[in-house]
Amino acid sequence: MLSLSPDTDRLDGAPSRDRQPPLLRLRGLSKVYGQLTAVQPLDLDIDSRDFVAMLGPSGCGKTTLLRMIGGFVAPTTGTIEIAGNDVTALGPERRPTNMVFQGYGLFPHMNVAQNIGYGLRLQKMPKGEIDARVGETIALVQLADLANRGIDQLSGGQQQRVALARALVMRPKVLLLDEPLAALDLKLRQAMQEELRRIHHEIGGTFVFVTHDQSEALGLANRIAVMRDGRLEQVGTAQEIYASPETRFVSTFIGEANLLPGRRSNGTVILAAGPQFSEAGVDGEISVVVRPENLLALAPGETAEMVLDGEVRDVVYLGSHVKYKVAVRGGSEMIVHARPDRMPASRAGEKMRIGWLRRHHRIVSA
Ligand SMILES: Nc1ncnc2c1ncn2[C@@H]1O[C@H](COP(=O)(O)OP(=O)(O)O)[C@@H](O)[C@H]1O
Ligand SMILES: [Mg+2]
């Protein structure tokens, strides 16, 4: 069995989060380019079996952070520890990391197998061993039939697999992937996401995957680190990030969110849309965040913990659910996903009340 990090256990289901020091430990890590701070000092721990997505909009510092971990960019401040060793001062070739670059960077004059074996030949590994390792890895990415093909005779998706195999063959403890699927069309991208999950499951190890695509992050990773303006906004499981966003930015960047503006003073929240309720937290301007699937389209006589009067602006029947746009007091327009067998209103202009349970909302600072 090919294993990324022979000294760690295999992933046999949901990773447990007890014990063991983190495999990758970043402390106070930052990067400044002249006037521009690409990455603000940040701390992050990543476990040995994590598949982490670094998620954020273009320019937020994802590539810079990944390159610091891989040793391609020297940090301005901070330290990088891998498996208990400080690697901050080491070059890329001396770190137990390997990186798959966005443009693949394959050698056009070598065939598939030669590309994959390149790093091992550099290390002067005996030929028999190289052949065995390449054979194992080429099977893992399902390219065995194409071992002797030239790179220019491969599709984009196949080139992607070669790039992946070339990194995996080195058996890094940490595999770094910088938007590796960005150049592929949607279908191939989805297929490669499944492939990556399978490969991670088979060989274990730590994958750090950079993307600006929230659905890719949700679909791939068991942990998501949301970045914005060089900062980590929130780190957690996909469920934590989606169900309990800690900031307004996170709530809108991942999934669809309804935001109701309001104010909190002395623990009392007053929404511009009308309702008041008590909920402890920091005083000031706030927004209440509710996901569309947690809003209820209330039939006459029905009620809920939180209720707003509204007027339907748009109704779209989508098969699995009905999507309402509902205007409420204070100027907000709410998106409600209702069950198609419960449609209390059927056209724009009708009055409709909407409601939700308090445990389904989160309060973030405005
Ligand atoms: N070598 C560099 N020199 C100067 N500025 C850079 C360099 N690399 C990145 N930057 C800047 O740092 C910021 C973060 O870039 P990057 O890490 O590439 O973001 P992302 O990968 O999230 O799109 C951007 O403003 C970018 O222009
Ligand atoms: Mg980038």
C-alpha cells in the first residue's frame, strides 16, 4: 500500500481530533511585499490526516501562504513546523512537502512515466525502486495505460493527473495543491474532486488545497480555512463554517445567506425588520444570518419563534423546492426555500409571513 506518511495511521473514516500534536504548525506566519501585507501574522494547526481547503477570494493571500509552507517564499515573520521540526529556514527540496502548481509545469520532452519519476531520479534512487514507485503511483491516478505517452498527447485532465502523480510519488507528508482544478471544465473538475477524495482516503497524509470556489472547498475538504485580506477569518469543518459562520464575510462567501440588519444593546437585539429579542453578545450594529432552507413560509395560523411580515416579490418552482423572494420591513429581501407541498403564496404581490427557529440563526457584527 502506497502511503504518504508511513509514520501515521491510515484514514479509516472520520478523523478523530484527540491527542497528537498537529502535523503542520504555523505560528505568527506573515509575508510583507514592500507596502503590501499579503499574509497577516497567523496561527494554524493542521492534523496529519486532514484535507484542508484554504478558501478565499482572489488576492487574499492563499498562494503566498501555500508557497511559504512549501518553502518557495520566505516568510517575513513566524515559523513553520512539520512533524515537530522547524522547517522555516529549509528550502523546498529539504521539506517533507510537495506542491502541485496551477499550470502543472510538466516536462514536454518526457513521457508520462518519465515525468512522474523525475524527482526520484534527481534523488539518485536505484532504477528498480524508481520503477516500482512510479508503477504504484501511476496506478493510483489511473494512468497506467498511458505511461509511454508524450505530455502533448494528453487531455487537460490527464495532465492534471500526471502533475498529481509527480508530487505523490515523492511521498510528501504534506501535499500542497494550488487551485489544481481551475483549468478544467466543470464535469472534469467534479470527477477530479472525487478522485482526490479517493486518493486521500487511500493513502492518508495531509492535503492542503487552495481554492476560491466555495463549492469545491465544501465538496473536498474535511476542514476549511476561510481567508480574507491576508487573514484567517474562520477555521472549522464544512458544517461548522456553513451552520455557524462567525463573521458576515464567512456567512456570505459560503452558501446563500439572508442578513437582517439590527442593533444590540445590553443584550437586546432590535431588528430593522421589527422583532426584538434577548441574546447575549457584543453591543453595536449586528446582522442576523439565516440560511434560506431554515426560513419557513408560514401558512395562515402557523407561527414560529421568530416571525416577520412580508410581501412576496418572486416565486420560482424548482422541483425539489420553491424559492421565494420576500420583502420585509426595513428594506431587506429574504430568500426562502420552501417545500413544494407547502406553498402558502403562489405569486408576487401576495402577503406572506416568514419565520424561523432561533437556534437556526447566527448573529455576526455588521
Ligand atoms: N512576489 C510578489 N510581489 C509582490 N506582491 C505579491 C507577490 N506575490 C503576491 N503578491 C500580492 O500579494 C497578495 C496576495 O497574493 P496571492 O497570495 O497570490 O493571493 P491569492 O492566491 O489568494 O489570489 C496580492 O495582492 C498579490 O498581488
Ligand atoms: Mg493564488
